[in-house]
Amino acid sequence: MQRFFLATMMATLGAVAHGQEQAVPDDGSVLPFPSPPMAGTAAQRLQDSVMQWPDRPQRLPEDAPNILILLLDDVGFGVPSTFGGAVDTPTLDALAAEGVAFAQFHTTAICSPTRASLLTGRNHTRVGSGTIAERAVAFDGYTGVIPKEAATVAEVLKQYGYHTAAFGKWHNTPAVETTSVGPKDRWPTGYGFEYFYGFLGGETSQWEPRLTRNLDAVEPPVDDPAYHLTEDLVDDALRWLDDARAFDANQPFFMYWAPGAVHGPHHIFPAWADKYDGRFDDGWDIYREETFRRQLDIGVIPEGTLLTPRDETLQGWDAIPEEQRDFQTRGMELFAGFVEHTDTQVGRLIDGLQDRGLRENTLIFYIFGDNGSSAEGQRGSISELLAQNSIPNTIEQQLAALERIGGIEELGGPRTENMYHAGWAWAGSTPFKGTKLLGAYFGGTRNPMVVTWPDRIKHDGRMRTQFHHVVDIAPTIYELLEIPLPEVVNGYPQMQMDGVSLAYAFDDADAEPQKSEQFFDNNGSRGIYVDGWFAGTFGPFTPWDSAGSAGGIANWDSNDDVWELYNLTEDFSQANDLAAEMPAKLAELKARFLEVAEDNKVFPIGAGNWLRIHPADRISSAYDSWTFGPETKRMPEFAAPGVGRQSTRVTIDAEFGEASNGVLYALGGAGGGMTVYVEDGVLTYEYNLFIIENTKVQTAAIPAGRHEIVISTSIAAPAGAADVVITINGEQAAAVEVPRTAPAAFSATESFDVGRDLGSPVSLVYEEARPFEFDGTIHSVQVAQGAALDDL
């Protein structure tokens, strides 16, 4: 009781500090709630006073449920066995058999935007999340910042007494704000989560993840063959749950468990992939046909649905040379094993609820993907950031590089950051067109969802077909808990809610849909749903050909886009374009899209593509010079110097022993990066261009003593060649040309480190010795770029 009172009092004082000097209403319109008055009496004399804590206000319905939101990553409608796919998903199967499944549930077709909409109940561009955090640009709908005027469901539930925790992938903090010094008010704990364990960026290694617990960086175990991030996230979630039960057992919990699986890289133990050996040997075209038949047989899609054809720009299985097919099928086997492993871990988490007696009164939303399956592997990739950087390459280059690092058995392991061929992503979207990053087709936006709540929701064997979207989850929770939408939260007036509760469909599969409109926009691929009709246009960006899209984007005019029109009541898969037959209806929907887009801060249309044609405008540090000490570590790439990406001068003041060893500085990881290290006194500069190209140069052995080492890098244009010159004590010691460089980023979560290489190692040379700490003394590392470089 005392803990509750003190917490409430401090929250109220905080609200007053935001300008709420007048009395705070107690009806939920303003959060935090006001402190309850003391129940006792305070007389002048102590012996005449009565001390009594106030009763804890009951603001929730009796037996309010625990709430668990499960959100997987980059997995499409046609993947899980529950929805007719070829990948075994026993947990999703089991939950669908006890709860209700939704066959027309939608996402935004991309990571950060879906998460922002899910947590706030607002459309993604309205809350500044029109693109992923790493691609944020200076337009209101694309800043990568969720405004405090759009309080998350975690923040609201916390004010009502829920204990709140988030696990796994966050991806809603500006990339330059993820350093150890923040600011940290836009980290998960600044958005209502009392506890966070996971990673802040868009992706990370499953073997050597870049982890954060609350506000502090933590390191996973090194060289533990049994470690896998997804399993770690279950373990930590159950530990937190035990603490919550032990310390405050009467209060419900809200848990957001979003593991980042199965986003690339597709990292999984070989045994899980081996279960699928040979299952995909017929290729992705056959996969779609077989999945389509299963979907019809089990009633996931209605009779009369047509299987949409493969886009003419997407490679067919018949075009894959025989000598490349093992590579391509192994990519899908790894993905399938990763999916099943992830779903199994979800089962382990749910079993943990059962073991603790919490299962019956826990409301679970299991959203099987934050977008459709990802085509960012292009034609198959051993390092997925190749696509993000739009670097042209061939499968022959990929295979040659794979052999150099150990062969095909390295796929799925820590030496690669592999992604499957885009054809598998298209197959995973069956029966729809398109993939992740396309807002015009349901292959990018339609994801399976199952909702269970044993105490309240009864299974009836009927698929729910009402049209809904991730913005509808928060309003559903508020309705079930009888929570009014707050007008002010923590002093911030709240913007409108865009979602509509879907709770009405829990008890009635035939209930009339209560959502009449929803817009979609992703990289200029856009569309709008209105009362069973959908109009959309592909947009300028082709997800499975990112390198080839750049020129088209530069010359693109959104006014010239050709739109399509679909009657979804008769055409589940968007197979029959009615644009030519019904121009007036199409014009009506196009006009409505522009109205909704303007209201939701979508303009300029296609802003998510800005950095594809203006890479120099990427979000980056405001500084152009730095002085680092020997303990500088875990500096996120987007806040770090642009070593390896732009012209820089790095000056190292260090003392060497006899035959010193260790990393002087490094940026990135095994999937791509650059590193400067010494081995037995010999200094090596190594540039790892996403595994496919590796450039090295070495100096003579550096004698014991204090030395000044200068590494000057000249890069004339983004992605261009780099001229690297190394001097030691003013004398040139080595020089090399790096043929191509990374224009955008090596990684979403790997870091810049001084005196060590944390995370996955950039170089295989010191793989067994990582983090390969320097055994001498680094006095300073100074970096200059941009204007600071010009001043030298």
C-alpha cells in the first residue's frame, strides 16, 4: 500500500510539473491519476492524529486479464501450417484450436511502422513512423519519433496498475539516440515499459546479439554453443514474470514479446533446418501451388479465390541453374527451421504461464509477422545488408565468398548473415502478390493473427474474416478493460485514435465488420481499403531488386503511378483488377487516399525512399570530430564516425609491447565492417564488404614503444572506392585501395569499439579470440571527417 501511494504521489507531482496545477480529474481522462487523499486525520498534536493509508483505488474490472502480445518478424500469410503453409507451427496451431483466428488482419508492410501503430493505436505516419528508424528523414511522418502525444498502451496500462515489460526487438528509437548516454526518454522505458530486455535496432545476430537491459548494454555469453537469442528472451521473460508474481502478485501484467525472429539474418541451429531437408527441392513456384491447395482445403481462403501469378521481374525456379539450387533450397530450409524454432519458443513461454497458473486469465494476441515475408535477400544472400546498401552482386560471387569462409554449412551460423531468395518470400505470401515493403498488395500487409483468452473467448471453429489492422489492438484492449481513451497523458494532450476495437468478433464469426477504412503506405507503394473495396499502386521500389530500383526512384513521379482496383468481397487475393472497368470507383478511392494521406502526414508520398537516392542524408551524428579513450565501446553505427563509409582521418596514440595483439578499433561485424588490429605486432587494416569482398593490407611489425598511427581514408562518392594510407610516426607504412564501400551502413545494431571488437567479429582472423582486446595501452583515438577533415 505504501509503495502504491508513494508512486502515485510522485506521478501526480510530475504531472503538476508539466503545468497541471489545477485539480486532476479522477475519471481516466487525465493520466496519471491524482493521489488519493489520506484516510486518516492530521491534528496539530501527534497523539490526536490517526494514521491510515488510503485504499488502493480499483480502476480495472474485477479479474482483469493479464495481456501478452506476441509479434513475430518478416513472416508471411502462406508460411505457417495453421494457415496452409509448409512450415510446422505447433504453437500457432494449438492456439488457433482454442481461440479465434483472423484471416484478414493487416500490418504496415515494414518493421518500425507496424510496431508504432500496434503500441499506440494510431496510423504509422501520424506517429512519425512512416519508415524504419534507420531511414528516418526530416518530414513529419518519417522522423522515427513516436510523439508523447500518442501514449502507448504500455503507458496507459501502467497507470491503471499493470506491470509492463517488453522483450526482443524494439526498433522505435531514433538510431542516433541509442548510445550509452542517450537521451533515453525514447527507449522502451520512456514509453511505459517498466522493464526491457532485447535490442534497440532493427535486427541483430541470434548468436552474438547487441543486447540492452533497461538502460544498460549487456553482453551475451561468448562461445556458448547452446546460446540462441530467442531462447534467451523466453528465459528472461519468465524470470521477470516470477519477479512480478513474487513482489506484487495481485496486479496483472502486460508483456510485449517481439523476438525479432524471423527477421534476417536467418540464424538457427542446423538440426532445426535439417528437419526440412528436401522439402523445398521443387522450388517456390510449386510451393505456392501446394500451399494454395491446402489453404482452400482447410478454409483459410474462400472458395473461388484465385492464385495470383508471379511478377515478371521476379525470378522463377526454372531459371535457377542446377549448380545453385542447393544454395537456394538451404536458404529456405534455414528459414523454415528458424520459424518452427521461434514458434516452439512461443510455446515454451505459454507453457510457462500454464505452469504458474496464469494461462486461463491471460489474453494473448499472437500476430504472426509485422509484415509479409522479406524479399531483401534478393537472389539469395550470405549478407543481407547487401540489399539495404543496394550493392550489385552475383550468386557466383556469393558462392565463391561462401567457400572462402567455410562452405555452405556456414549458412545459418555466426559467419554469415544469410537471407533466402526473394522467390521464397513471394511463396510465403501465398495466395497474394508481393512481399514485405509493398503496401499495395496483401502479400506485404496481411498477417495471420490468433487471439486466445480461455476465461473469456470460446473456440467455435470459425475463421474471422472481418478486415482489421494493427492499429486496432490498443482500442481492443481499452474496450475489454473498460478504459476510456485518455485526453492527457503525463502532461501531453493526446492525438486522435485511429484504431477500432475488434473485440466484437470474438463471440460472433458473422458479426458485421466495424472497420470501414484503412490506408496503407510503404516506400510509395500505397493503397486504401473502403468498405470492401481496395485501390492501390505498386510504387517505385521493387523489394526484390533494390539495386535496380534506385534509378527508377530518382525519376519517379507519384502522379504518374498506375492504380489498380479490387472488389475484395469477391476477390480475396487481389487477382482481378477492375480499374479499366470501373474508372469512377477508382477515381473516388484515389481521391479519398489523398485526403487520408494528408491528414496522416504521408506527404511527400514516397519519403521512405529519400535515402535510396540521397544516401548522404542518412541520419548520423552531428559531430565531425571525436576523441575516444580505450574504453569506448558499443557506439551504434549511426552515431559513430563514418569510418569505412566516408573520408576520415583516424589518429591512434598507443603503446605497444613486444609483438602486441588485439583490435585498435572496429566497426560492424561478420556480415560487414572494417577493423584495424595487430597480430604479433603486425598491423592489419581489413575491410569486409558484406563478406563478398575482403580487402586487407599489413604493415611491418611495430616495435615496442609509443607510436602515432594515422589511417587516412579517401572516398570520393557514396559506395565508391576508398584509398587508404597508413602512416606510423609520420612514415608511410602501407596503402591499399578498397574497390567498393558501404554507402549506408554495415549493420543495424553492431557497433564502433575501441580496443576490442564486440559482437560478431569483423575478421575471421581473430574469430576464436574475440573480442580480441588490445594488450597494449591506447591513450587516444581521434577521428576527423567532413569539415574537421578539411581543417587538417
